[in-house]
Amino acid sequence: MTPAAIPGPILLVGAEGQLGRDLARRLVALDPVALGRAEVDVTDREAVDRTVRRVKPALVLNAAAYNQVDGAEDDPEGAFRVNAIGVHHLTRACHRADARLVHFSTDYVFDGLGRQSFAEEDLPSPPQVYGVSKLAGELLVRAASPRHLVIRTCALYGLGGSRAKGGNFVETMLGLAREGKPIRVVDDQFVSPTYTRDLADAVARLLAVDPPGGVYHLTNGGACSFFEFAHTLFTQAGLRPDLAPVKRADRPSKARRAASSLLRDTRLAGLGLPPLRPWPEALRAYLAERASRGASS
């Protein structure tokens, strides 16, 4: 399904990241203007304004983000500069261009206290700087126009990796397995691992029906602990590293992480859209595509 209803050019910001690359590939038939940070830095208001004036987009997809969860505790200014101020620059430019903005957010806006999952209308309460900065961006987008979309997702991995993080969870685990190191992964933090290719496909389907504005939750189906994620990965990859579970309390981090901030989709079915496939199927597809591209395992 192609978002044929878009009445003009598409601008994709943050195109060098793992999500941005898959969005560009999925929307290639629409010839999006896909720009990385070197071409447009969202923290530079004038650069954003110049780019939007030049492209004259009908739709802007913002995949740019500061996504270093622990790093944000030491660098809150950096996190807010990208995740909030940069988003503000985009919303203002979109307003002047009469463009619709699609902004990507995270499960980290929820604290996970007393809940197993969160629907789109549930009240966010982020427990760390990163989540607060992402929530600030969400609120700026939603305040700017009811047409805009906020898409929350969870535990992304894609063939493009995450440059800021130096990889993603899948590639980190495979790297540790190659090195023969003991691998200890928490079994009391639960996520819905989401393949960026599947997310990009879901975004294209969503745009094709010209959806109402607001918040949408898009993740691969099901949930698992990070330990189960790693165990399933190694089983599918035919690897048998020294893997064992640990508790979050045994692996302290600077940023507080929710035990479970699973995102529950309540809107796709009402638009006649299917849910994303279960996460183990998506992981198998990722490994197959990775092998077809000749990545080391």
C-alpha cells in the first residue's frame, strides 16, 4: 500500500539512522527528500527553515533523535536540544509550509508502575531525562496541530544500526557471542522488540489511509524480557554462547528504566489496518535479510 493521498513532496529528517534508512527505502517510489544530520540539523532553526522552504513538503517525517538513554542523564541539554527544541523548529516550519508532521517517540515516556501495558490515551510519566525530553517533543507536536502524528514505538533494531548507540541490541548480542564473552542480560525488563523495516511498512500503511492526527502505538506483536529476546536471537542464529539471566538490580544504570512500558495499540483496527507481525517472526526476517547482505554473524 502506497501513501498516494500525500499531495506533495515528502521530507525525511534523520535519514541516516536505522529507522530513517528503512523509511527512505519503503517510500522510495514517492522519491522522498531524505536528509541526514549533516544536511539538516534539527537543532539549527535557520537550517530547518531553509530546508522546508526549499523542499516545500506536504509531509515531514522526523526520525532524528537523541536516543542515548543513560547519556541523557549527564547531558540533559543535548537531549532536549534535539528531542524538544529541534522538534519545535520542525513544527514551526511545518506550520508555515502547511505540512503534516509525523514524529517518532518512545515507550520511555511511561514509568511502567502498576501497568503491564499502556494505550495511546494513558497518561505519560517518564522516570528519566531521556523520556522527559521525548515527552516534551510529543507535547510540542500535538500542540502545534491536530493534524500531526506522534508514533510511539519500542526497542528498535534495524540493518542500519543506531549510529549514536554504536549498534543496536541485536548487533551488540551477536558481537558478544562472536567474541566468546559471557553474556548477562536482564530478565525483569519487558519490551516489544520492533524491526525498523516492519515499522516503516506500518507507517506507510497508516499514511495511505490519511489517518486522523494524534498518537499511534506501532510495535511488533507480543512481549518478552531482554533475556528472552537474546535467547531467541541466539536460537534463531544457531549460536550457543554463555548466556545467563540477571536482575536489573544487579545491573545498575544511570537512567531509571521501567520494568514494563509495553505499548498497546488501540487505533489500527478502527482504520482497517493489520497489526504488526509477532516479534519472533520479525527477528527471523531481520536475520535472513542480514545474511542476504553478507553481514557477519
